Amino acid sequence: MKKPPNNANSAKPELDLQIDRTLELPMYLQICQRFKTAIEQGHLHAGDRVPAVRALATELNLARGTVEMAYRILTDEGYLQVRGAAGTVVSPSLPQPALQKPQAPMPGQTVSGILDHDGKAPKPLQLGLPALDAFPRKVWNRIVAHRLRGSDPARLGYPAPAGYDRLRERIATYLGVSRGVTCLPEQVFITTGLRTTLELILSSLSTAGDEFWFEDPGYILARPFLQNAAVKVVPVPVDENGLMVEEGKRLSPYAKFAMVTPSHQSPLGMTLSLERRMALLEWASSVGSWIIEDDYDSEFRYQGRPLPALKSLDRNDRVIYSGTFSKVMFPGLRLAYVVAPVSAVARFQAVAYNLNAGCPYLLQAGVADFIAEGHFSRHLKKMRLLYAERRAITQRVFQEVLGDRIRIDLRPGGLHMLAKLGDHEDDVLLADRARELGLAMHPLSRWYINAKPQQGLLLGFANVIDEKDARRIAMKLKQAMS
């Protein structure tokens, strides 16, 4: 029997496949990324044999199915090739991105802890939080307790990967009434947040090397995920009318995806104009691209009614609509949803069953009941009034206390405001000083990629209880600025 070549015995010594169990990124995706990095950095070459599934699972102390899933994805994307009894090797014809240098890290890519998602009590001005003090906890506890007492043994099994059917029905109805989005329950898939939503979308529709329009500045926590995915991020600047579609077409005319926050641009707060919306839809239809609409806090608009979703204008089924219960209820639910295009439902279904263990039945059923009994709509109405009051107080008091050091121009909606600073200010240094005083604001400049960064502070106002609380927080910020 011929001996295998030296490079086929095992992975090279410098190959690091260890996983980090503290990360939110699923372990099978960590394995995928480790292999891709090893290939890009030259630690693995075409034809090199990789560890057997069973051996790697034992080495990493993982279930065999986790490693099998990673290998299956790497094989589908062209990084690995299965050769039966000869084992699995690095593909002789690697996908093009693997032959190039790794994409340079984006400024601000290291975002560990930047949004204070640490499970502890929220800090003043923290982003991404609704008014936790105003949520109807007694009603919620009663609904969940009722479900818990009445659940049958079948509900103790694994939840449906695509989501609880009653919740999917409630979401489809709600979107049709409030957001102008016409969809069937079968198109709605329940996820645990934007990250798993993006994972579901990309696993269903992307191939290695696809170009991906991303707002510049854009949602900072989506960037690391996309950077680690097998897509090429193309930063597209925004102006007062939102995403600059013509600039996107110049930078990457045939991009496979465009991700936008049309109702309340994250982080600047403007609304994508109708002209830009139509231009974006026309572009996607003409080149066969997908638009991911992140509609993260559109329910909270303080001037007029909530705007219809971009998806409501979509006549060619190119928009993938994404929503969340983190802002309208509370983030501890870890429940979000995505509306798949009709043409891609089968692919979403297959990927959901392969990758998703499902969200907890009890919480999904609780949200479905919360909506069905009318509590959801009443809560939203109450919160719109409360947030309008709290943001007005916060803006007025901060301007009084800080004077011309900041300028807060209120946008029509959202759960955060932007305090603009002068060009001579350093928003990163200021935010760090404020953090030392217990505040959780965020420097705007870190949200930029290629566009010239503005200096500003992003302030979450939803948990600023009253004028006294606003003044106390403003005085701390003044101390940080002194």
C-alpha cells in the first residue's frame, strides 16, 4: 500500500481549530471560519487532507454532528472535497476569495462589549433597550404561567425549527395590518435575533464571494458577522435621503445583497426617501439581487403614522423583511423573525431544519397570546406616547446642561438620538470618559467604515425616567466633557 504524501497525514502544526465557547457564533460556524482562515493564510493548501470528522469531534470535545455540519458547509462552498475512503481534502480548485488576501478589518470591527450586552442591569443611555420599567410584567407573567400549566407532553419535545405556527400566523397578520407587508405564515421564520436571521438568509441564498452592500455608517454589530461570513462587504455611503443607491451601483453594480434600515437609518436616523426606495427596488429586480430590510424599531414614530415598510412596495419579491421583538417587548425574549421571499421558502425551510434547533416554545407561545389578546397593540400605543415624552425631556435637558457643546436634532422616530459634536471633539475619548462614570453612550465615528466619520454620541433615551433622571445623567456627561 502506498504511503500518503507527507501533507496528507494531518493538518499542519500551525493550524488552530480550537473553538471559543464564550462566543455567540455557533460552533460549527467557528470551525468553518477556522478552516477558511487557515486556507487564506497558507496553513492549508489545495490537496491537504483535513482531520476526519470523528477525530476532530473528539479533539474539540464536540458532537459529531456539529463537525459534520461544518464540513458539509465547507464542501458546499467549495473549500473541501470528499474523496470517500481517501478522506476529505482541501479542494484542488478553491473558491476565488480563498485565493486572495483576507479582507482588511473594518475600523471599529472589534466591538466586544460595545453595546453592553452583558446580562447585567442596563446603564444610562444604553442603546438597543426599550423602557424596561414600563413593560406590563404582570400581564406577561400571567400569560406565560398559563401556558406553562397547560402545556401538553408534546410541547416538551424539540420546538419546530421554523417557529411556532401560531406565532407565525400572528406575525403575518400584524405585518399586513401595521407594516403593509403581505405574506403567508409559511414565509415567516422565527429566529433569535438579527445575527441568526442573517445566518439563515446567507445560508439559504448566498455563495462564497457574493458582494454585499452595507450602509456606511451602518449597524455596528452586524459587521463582524458579515466579515466572518463568505461574503465581500461593500460599504455604501448614506446622506440625508438614506442609502446612496447610485453610489452602490458604481461600487458594486451586481452585488448579490443590499442590507438597509429604511425606516430609521442605523445610526443616523434618517428615512430612506421614496425615490431611493424605488431606485433600490428597480436595481434589485434588474440584476436579481436581494434586499434585506432591517426594520428594527419602525413601530416607534412620533410624527404621523409609522411608515409602510420597503417590502410593501416590492412587486418582484426581492425584499427579505426582518423584524424583532427586542425593541417592541424586551430583548431577553431573544425572538425575532424574517419573511422569506415566496421563491425561497423551500430553501429557508431546508436550512432552518439543518441549522436551527428552534426557539423555546414557551416564549413563542407567550408572545402569540400577548398579540392575540390585544396586549401587544395596547403596549405599542402606550410606548409611543411614553417615548415621545422621554425623548423630548432628554433632548431639552441635555441641551440646557451642555449648551453649545452638543446639538441634538430630533428625528421622526426610533429609540436613540444623536448628539452631534464639533469637529474639534474626540467622540471616542469622550465616550470612554463617560463610560468610566457609568454611562453607556457610543461614539458615532466607530460606526463608519470608509466614509468620513462625523463626531457624535449615540444616546438611548428609552430608560430616562423623568426630568430629574435626565438632569442627573446630563451632569455626568458634562463632567466627562470637562
